[in-house]
Amino acid sequence: LKAVILIGGPQKGKYARPHGLSRWRSAPPTPLCSTGTRFRPLSFEVPKPLFPVAGVPMVQHHIEACAKVPGMKEILLMGFYQPNEALSRFLVSAQQEFKVPIRYLQEYAALGTGGGIYHFRDQILSGGAEAFFVLNADVCSEFPLQEMLEFRQQHGDVHSFVILGTTANRTQALNYGCIVANVDTQEVQHYVEKPSTFVSEIINCGIYLFTPAIFQHIGEVFQRNQQELALEESSNGWQRAEVIRLEQDVFTALAGSGKLYVYKTDGFWSQIKSAGSAIYASRLYLNQYSKSHPERLAQNKPGGPVIRGNVYIHPTASIDSTAVLGPNVSIGEGVTVGAGVRVRESIVLHGASLHDHTCVLNTIVGWDSTIGRWARVEGTPSDPNPNDPYAKIDSETLFRDGRLTPSITILGCSVTIPAEVVILNSIVLPHKELSRSYKNQIIL
């Protein structure tokens, strides 16, 4: 067994020319959203997969789940980040901790979810891999990988493929890949990526179990792309036959062929697309820690801070005994929390300093940022509807009707907030020294 974790890479916010317009004229550019951009300003400092969620890098949750599967021989991270010191250091420490070989394979360009694994198929299959998992890095989940293996043994043949699915409500299902499956066998009969009308409440979780046979199906898409590009003489050269999307190009064709199955999970699952969704993912993982990692959860102790609910505190953090933390709080390395501070539903990243009597709610406090005495930094949670068991987190657009959508407050790295000010529903870019209160603003 092997596992491939798709970590994507940095993309500038590109702009697409509206179809049929030779010039811009008065039409506004249409932003093409991409992995790194919705996670700004946090993705300026660290590759998104290394952003800490519930105290550990986002992708470490994936690696840990893969390493637990018996027979796991190698874990491959795949993306188009330039290899850097942070990524190299993380891979070395993860290898030592989880006792499994972990390598990073760098794509020369963004090749899509299918193009990347097809490009590196020899690396994936080396050593005679009989099956391999593919996991998207921007999801948080219980990762029922062992259950997917057992499900595949019970359903279909040894060459069948399994998608992890979960239930969404009818409205939100339109934002995901929708799966129609046979009720008895769970064979996928129909697959549509982000349909315009309701198709199914079962959605794709971005976690798959494949056998080497999948490369034959991806190869057919590759050849078809090449033929289509050869026919398009007007092609301006920027399309690539290697860009292949598993969801639209492969699953849509495989549905109804008897080779694709869905394993439905009742465990927690959420996407981590925006910085705001990282706080919700942190809550899901912290809840799981009570079973999987009780040692990571802070406890109320004499002379220690007041802990409410699930809280992670890095051992190097300095917390005043009169501070009140939680629920759903993650305190990073070397953080200083002063007297009378209140923190709730927030992530405080390493080196940050919260001076006495500050109040931090629904906020991500960036690396080495400072919040002055009696300041209040607050955001608006973007949680799913708590009364709907199938509700997912909405990927809110940054602006609605020309105004910033109220969401969590994000402070980039090395931001200084003065004493006695209020920062509400705002995004502050790195290295800013504020002088007054702000509400509903992006502070450039």
C-alpha cells in the first residue's frame, strides 16, 4: 500500500478574459480562484498544507492516518510548491515520528488532481504497489482508510476503485461532486462535479482508494486531450494535455461501468478552503483528540489558566493563570498570554503576544503579532448550521454586494494592534502597525 497526498501549490490570482471579448472594454475581470489565494494572508508565510490546525500542520493529520494503515510502505506528497526549508524540515520530522518513508514529488506545473498522479505513476507503482490512497490536503476528516480497504474487499473486484462519500444537505450538495449510487451495492452509477441542479445528497470527500488500473483510465483521458489539442489549430499553446481532473474527466466516465464504488462515512468531514474554515476544522480535530490524542488537550490544573472545552497549548507557550481559554482554542509555540486574557474559537500562531485583558474571539492571530492591553479582536463565525446534521461550511466569497462579508478576523504575521482598540470582522495584511479601531475592512 502507498498513499499520495495532493498538496497543490501557490498560484497568483489570475484573471480570465470574459468569453468572446477581444478586449476588456467595460467588463470587469473574472478572478480565477486558486488554492493559495483564498487562504491569504496566512499562505504568504507558510505553504497552506503546513498551516497548523489543532496544533499540528494540516497535512500531518493525513500522514498520521495513512501511517496507521497496516502495510503502508510509503507516503508521497505531490504538488508544485518549490521545495523549501520549512517543507524539508517537516518531512524529516514526520518520517522520524511516523516511521514510514515520506517523499515530496514536485510537479513542473499545476497538472490537476489526475494529471499529477499520472505524471508520477512510475514512482507510485515502484515496489509493486497493489493499491494506493489519494487524499486532498485541504480536507479535514476522520480518514476511515482501513474501513475503505475492508469495504473494497467486500464490494466489487480487486480492480475496483472507492470514493469516500458523505451526506450534505440538498442546497449545499451543489457545491461539491455529487454521487448517485446503487442502494444495495454502492456502485457509483452517476457522477457530476458541482451540478447546477440537485443530483444527490451524497458528496465526494476528496479521498480515494485506487489500484494501478486507474492509470489506464487516466491515460485514455490524456490521449483524448492530445487528439483534441492537435485538432485545435487555434489553440494558443497554454493548454496542456497533461492537465487532468480526476473528478470531471475520470469519475464521470467511470460511473456506471461497475468499477467505481462509494464508501459513505458518518464521521466528521470538512473542507479547508478559506482561513475561516481552518477554525472550524480545528474544532473537529480537537473534539477527536479526546479519543485519539488526549495528551494534546490542556487540562485545568492548580495555578494554571482556566480551560473551557477543548484547548491545545504548545508546551513552550507562557499562559497567565488568570487567562480563560476555550472552547476550540489552539495556542502555538512561544506564545505569551497575559493576565485576564479571554480567548475563544481562535488559533494563535507561534510567537504571538496577547497583552493583559485582551479579548480574542473567532480570530486567527498571525505569527509574532502583538495585541495591546484591553484590545478586542473579534470575527464572525462561519460555522455550518448546528441544527442541520448534514450542513457543511459555506465557502463564502470575500465580498457580497460590494462589501466585505462578515467572517473571522485574520491578523497576518507581525501585526501590531494598539491598546484599547476594537478590530471587528477584518483582515490585516502582514507587518502592519495599526493606530485605531477598524470594522469590516481589509487593511492593506
